[in-house]
Amino acid sequence: MNKIFHFSLFERKGVLLLLGFVLCVVWIPDWYRSKQKTDPINIWMVLETPDGTSYQAATESISTGGPKSSNSGMYAEKDRNKTSRHTYSPNTTPAPIVHDETEGTANVYINQATPEEWRRLRGIGPVYSERIVAFRKALGGFSTINQIQETYGISDSLFQEIKPFLTLTQPPRRMKVNFIGQEALASHPYISEKQAEAIVHFRNNHGSFDDQQSFKVLTIFSEYEHNRLKPYLSYENE
């Protein structure tokens, strides 16, 4: 009997390896299937809303039977400490943001509207409304409705959607280009630091600008830049 069941060291190692391989083949598939059924996978996605804010939508309990729609998610505004519920399913597009019935129906006076009034437009949330007002303040007011599209993040499709509700009744403020300092000039969105320096340098060496035509001697501005800056400059000498 001892001779029958006697194995050399090499044979014993071979038997152990064979048993280990059989166990792996039999046990691993069962273990993997059980993990798929019992351990939900939480996938967090950071999405961008039409108004430039962000929210996180969590998908829950994804199993071998296919993804299950989550019925809850967190919508977090970047600049506020408030949250609201939002639904997201991994195999569908995000649910639309709910707006008030009056939203997107009233005119917005672009040079007077507050951030709250901007948010009455569909697609304009806290982030975009604050950006628009900040851009308007830096400019000194909008000279055309189309300038709204220059606000960072405003897409052409969003602008075209809100454009019918925008009204311009008040002209922008003008800068006295013959008196304003270099730093103040450079703070305007349409004037770079080098361009501001060129304006001051010309004044110091050649005197005041008489009108738009005399201002155009500054070749540091392109024709396009001269035209967009025109509504913001005045040439008083007193």
C-alpha cells in the first residue's frame, strides 16, 4: 500500500498545483457572480448644466441584470450652499432643469437687470447671471445685445434662445480717454495693458485726442478693436 500511494516530492507538487487549478476554475466564476449580485457599484459623474453650474448624479446598484435608474442625485451650485434633488439614469440623458412658468417669457433690460432678473431666462442660472453682470460692469454697459454672447460660457445656442427676450434701452458709460489713467484704461475688457500704455504715451507726446479719427492713429488696435471700443470712448478736453 505504501508503494502504491507513495509520491515523490516532484509528484506531490504536481498534484497540489492540479488541485489548485481545479479549485480556481470551479470557484472563481461563482465568486465573481456573487459579487456582481451583492456589491452595488456607485458611479459618480460630474455634469454641467445649461447655466454653467455643476451637479453630481449618482447611479446605484448596477448588477448583471443591467443598469438600474437612480432616483436621486445631488445638484450642487458652485457659489451657493444649497442643494436640490435631480434625477439621472445611466442609460438616459439628464432630466431637464425645472423652471418657473414665468421663466423665459419676460424681457430683460440688459444694462439694468440684476442677477436675479437674468435668472428668469431659461438656461441662465446663478453662475451665468453673475458673469453677465460682472462683464457688463467691467465694460461700462453693453452697447449691443450681441455682446452678451461674449460672456464666458454662453454658447451660441443658448444666446439664440434668450436673444428674443433681451432689450437694450440705455447706452454704455464712456471713458474720457484724454484724462483716464493707464491702469484704469487697462481694466477695460477691450483694452490690453500694452494698448493702455500706448494711449498714455501718445497723449504725453502728442497731446489730446480730438475724435475717433485721431484715435485711430494708434495702430496697436486693429480695425475690429477700434470699432468695438468706439462706443466706450469720449474725447472731451475739459
